[in-house]
Amino acid sequence: MDCSQFARAVQQNVSQVIIGKADVTELLLAALLTEGHVLLEDVPGIGKTTLAKALARSLDCLFARIQFTPDLLPSDVTGINYYNQKQQEFEFRPGPVLSQVLLADEINRATPRTQSSLLEAMQERQVTVDGQTYPLPRPFLVMATQNPIELEGTFPLPEAQVDRFLMQLGLGYPSQDEEEEILLRYQRDDPLLQLRPVASAAEVLELQRQVKEVHVSADVRHYILQVVRATRGHEAVDLGVSPRGSLALYKASQALAALRGRAYVIPSDVQYLCPPILTHRVHISPQIRLRGRTPQQVVTEITEAVPVPVVE
């Protein structure tokens, strides 16, 4: 199975549960194949949890969900050492983070201390409990959600943690036809219960290896750097995109090209990925926000202003 066949199979499988969000599924697969993580920021009830479960079932991966609340402790995420009276010794009880697809639901409801317990897992694919390090199973994908309109009782994510998410996505409301299809499809049963895997974890690991071989020409590589560096000198931006952002854009472009059946990256791959990868990494000044401009608008302006190379 190559990356394009993998993309079609997973998108078709997920579409049995999630109606009309093939583009979001494609971006999730790009994040998965680059070993990145995704922050879903959208209103409740539009299928974020269902999407995460559908993706995990399609990949035959271990799924875990953490409902973040103010009283959640770091040990509730990573696991604990407890004393086994029968064995007369301490044993490690793994937390939900030791999974392959992890849904961190309403991540901004937990305290900063608990939020930070995910950092080691997201960056280094391991957790450390009482000085002992435990590697995470692979592949490993974190899908975190937060409500963009609810501020009471929430703790905004630190910029260092936001920057560790490869992409920030929103599902958006379905169209009227799509919503009617949802009503009909869920009338008698939950289609998620009938979902069957279309790829194994081992196949995903092999595809992750293949993605790294996708060719990026010097012109496209320079184009990526020009777009990222343009965010650092733009008049509306207080803090531009870091080198982590340029690396994220580079790797995700390789994955998107492979998912679309190509062994090389073209400039339109980069343009398509700029909003989900760069927007949450750009910090615009308060004066610009007061004028009604959003980070996504600024990223779009920057992307359109950078000359696009002609690649044969």
C-alpha cells in the first residue's frame, strides 16, 4: 500500500461516520505521517471526538481519551507507580497517554501543570514517572480540542505548547445537505460501531518512512523559507514563525504530496498547508486585532505576497 492508496482507504472509511470532511481527514493523515499533532479548535457537538475515534478504528490503533478538567493531575495523564501488596513491590500503572491515538478533550480546562505533562510525550515520544522513562507505542498522534468561545474556567495553552502542535484545524458546521445525511445515517444505529480497520500500525510506520523520501527541490525549499521568514518582518506581526514552524511546513508538504500520489512537492502543497500550520504560530499586535484582522488573514496576505517559484 502506498500513501495515496492509504489516503483513499482511510478517507472512505472515515466518511462512513464523518460526513463531508475529507479535507480535514487528509490533513490529519498528513500530521500522522509526519509524526505531528493536531489542535482542533471548534464549538462542541460537531464531531471532534467521533473523528478521532473513527481515525483510530481505521488504523487499528489503540485509542484513549482524556477529559481535561481543573482537578485533573499530571499522574492521571502519564500514569503512577503503586505498591502491589501481593508482589511486595511497586508497579507502574500506565496512564492514557501510553496509547497511539490520544484525544485530549478540552485541553484548556486543565491547569498549566497538567497541560505540561503532555509536552514530553508530544516532543520526545516518552513519559517519565519517578525517574523511570517509558517509551510510547508508535505511531503516536495527539488530537487536542478546545472551545474557542468559552473562557470561564479555562487556562489558555502556553505558547511553547501551542507551537508543538503541527496544525490547528477547525471542522466547521456541516452544510444543510450534509446535516440531513447525518440525521439519516444515525437514525437507527451508530456507524462508528461497524467501522473496521483498513491499515495496521506497522503499515503506518512504513508509510512514515516513505514520506521522508519525498523529493523537495531547492526552489520549493527556498519558497518555504521565504514564506516563514516573511512572517518575522511583517508590520502586523509581533512574533513570527520559529524554525520549528518551517520544519513543520517542510515535513507536512512531503506528506501531503505523498498522500496525493506524488513523489515530489510542488508550491501549491506549501500554499495549502500555510494556514493550518502557520496561523497558530503567528502573534499579531493588539492594534491589528482591534482593526478586525485575524492571524489567518495575515498569514494569507504573507503567502500571497511571496513570489511562487515555477517548478518543472
